[in-house]
Amino acid sequence: MTTDSTEDKYRNLFENMRDAIYLSSTDGRFVDVNRAMVELLGYESKEELLEIHIPRDFYHSEGEREKIMAEMAKNGYARDCEVEIKRKDGSKLVVLETCRERRDGNGNLAGYEGILHDITARKEEEKLRESIYRISEAVHSTRDFDELLHSIHEIVNGLMPAKNFFIALFDSDTGKFSLPYFADEYGEKPLSEKLWNGLTGYVLRTGKAMLVTPEIFGKLAEKGEVERISTPSKCWVGAPLKIKGRSIGVLAVQSYTDGTTFTEKDKRVLEFVSDQVAMAIERKRAEREILELNEMLHLVNKIMRHDILNDMNVIRGMVEIYSEDGDKELMERAFRRIDKSVELIRRMRDLEMLLSSGKELGEYSTREIAESVAGNYDAEFNIAGDCTVMADGAFHSVMDNIVRNAVVHGGTDKIDIIIESRGKECNIRIADHGKGIPDEIKEKIFNERFRHGETGGTG
């Protein structure tokens, strides 16, 4: 094999290696680089890359170069040393650099030769996984909803420049946005009712993440899709917050300067993170609702204990008098008090079920519920119509309570239940043929502890 053919062989190997390879001089210049090196650093040609000054233009910081030089001084080589370098456009890459000294025929240091293996994608994936874990942990480590949103902001800011960041939540029942978290260097917080007409509303309506430049915004505005609702940004990226395919809000970051722009990669990162953010928000809101529920149940329990204790004291006094006088009327009154306490316990059970039914809503046939309730009472029922509603298990108890009041307190023997579907609403009218509610007490019936009639109710 001739020298020329050997050189051709190694030149071919050098140029076609997938990893970046370089030869450098002692004065901080590249002497030779392969094609992979040029492509990795984003230069137009090898000649352009050979012109750069390595300490200034190659390493992301002086500390990165010093890390390599320290290894070289110690061992004469560096192996798989993780360093940050920069592309021509200034963007950062993370590589494993392996290099060694090059010496001439006299043993003098002539420069260095090395190979770079790009691990940027791997490091970004690791950082993204860590961020997802931190968002999940924040649900448990933060004290309240506001602190959770602040933690989410800090985590997103570690993935991309997110100085200007907000979270908008959408209430599908009211059709309105709220803006529970808004951080912006201009401090101009848009009105929540205007968000629907801006990019936030557009992302929610389409259900897709978007990277928006002034040019893209202009085109959307021309089509009437969006309108400007706050300080114009140079670049905006937002992603919908989704739970089981349902959008509950939007997560967005924006920049007001030419020096900070976002890329399609940033959009994908925000889109990926948004799923975990949505789950974290839902869990924290559920946690807050549980705390409020516990407070309500504590109040319910307090009221029930108070009322039942009062009844038990009255019953005890009546029984003591009966044991002395044998007054049957007192015993009947005692039994009525016992029935009242039992009824109170039953009502508190229904209320507890109503308050604690944190299950997912399910589909219910209103007619089937009405027919089920009707089967519990000795009265004539006229049930007309039907519609399907989203409700929980307390729906049955609500209708049962209305019917029971009409039968027990209103003395009715006939009840009409008319069910009508009106677009997205279901209208249920329950009418009885009992004695009704006297006009003089209608303004009082919702007052706490108000009682009327022989049964202590109004029907």
C-alpha cells in the first residue's frame, strides 16, 4: 500500500466520521476539522471555521476551556470530558470531548487533536424529565395554589427564557378566563375578559401549541382570529393545558426584545410540560376543595351534634316526667323528638354525600331517576319527558328530598314531574297537589331553624 493511498484512506475516514474531529494549534486556532465538525457548529464552510479563535468563539465560557486544559496539563489528555460549546449563532451545545496533545518529531508540543460527541439532546431530555418530576413533586411540597404556580414558573424558566410567563385558566361553565398567575417585566396584566379574543383564546379554541412572531400575529389578526389585548411581544409561545383531552387553560411565555426569541423546540418543550402542569393544577385545586370540604363537614358535624344533643336532653326530661306521672302525651312528644333526630341524621348523611361527592360526573337519565324516586312513595306520579344530564350520585338524593317534603309535609297524594330539554340545559319542574306554602311564610322558609305546621316543615 502506498503512502498516498494510506493518506486517502485516513482522510476518507476523517471526513466521514459521524462525530466531530479537529486538529488545533497551540495558539488557539483549528488546523483541520471534518465535515461533522462544520455541521455541528453551524458554519458555512471549513474555511470559515478555521478562522475562529477557540478560547473566544468555541467554548461557551472560559471556565469550560479551563476544564479541558486542566485535564490536559494533568494527564496529557482528556477523556469524555463534558463541556459546553457554542455554535456560530451563539446557541449552546453539550458535548463529550476527548482530546490529546500533538507533538512534532522533536517531541515539542505542536497542538491538540480531539473528537466531540454531541449529547445535547440527551441532556435536554434529562432536564425535561427532571422538570416533569419537580412539577409533580411541587403539588405536595407547596403550601397553596399560588405557591404551586410560582414553582411552575421557576421550573419552566429553567427550560427556556421565561421571565414573562403566565397561566390562564378557563371555566367552561361560565365561558370565562381567569389569570391566577402573571409575571411580566412590563407589568401590564390584560383584563381576563379580553383573553378570549387574544392568542390565549386562540390556543384554547384550537387546542394546539403555537409559536407566534409579529408576522404570524398580523396574519391571524387580518383573518379576525385574534386582536391585540396588551403590550405587543416580539415572540410568543403558548400551549393548552389539557386534562383527558379537555382544555382547562393556557400556559404561555413571551419576549419583548430581539435578543430573546423562541424556537419550534421551545414550543415542543412547553407542549410536553403543559400536560404535567395541567395535572398538577387539577390536583392542587382538588386538594384545596378537599380542605374546604373538610371545613364544611366539620361545621355540619358541629350543627348535628348540637341539635341532637338538644333533642336528647328534651327526651330525657320527658322520660323522667313520664316515669313519675305516666303522661302518655309526654311520651308521644318524646317519640316525635326521636323521629326528628333520626331525620336529622339522615339529612346530614345526604348533605355529606352531596358535599363529598368528588367523583367524576356521569351521565344520568333524569326520567330513570324520577321513576326510581317515585317507587319509594305511595302517591300518584305523572312523569313526562326525559333528558340526559351530567351529575353525581347526589342527584337522586336531591330529587328524593323534594318529593319527600311534598308527601310528608305537604300531604300530597299526586305529584307531576315534567322534564324538558332546552338546548344545553335540562329543565325539571316538580309540582304537587298538597296544601302548599302559605304566602305569609314564603319569605321565611330559608331562614335557619324556621319551622312551620304540625310536621315542622313546609312541603
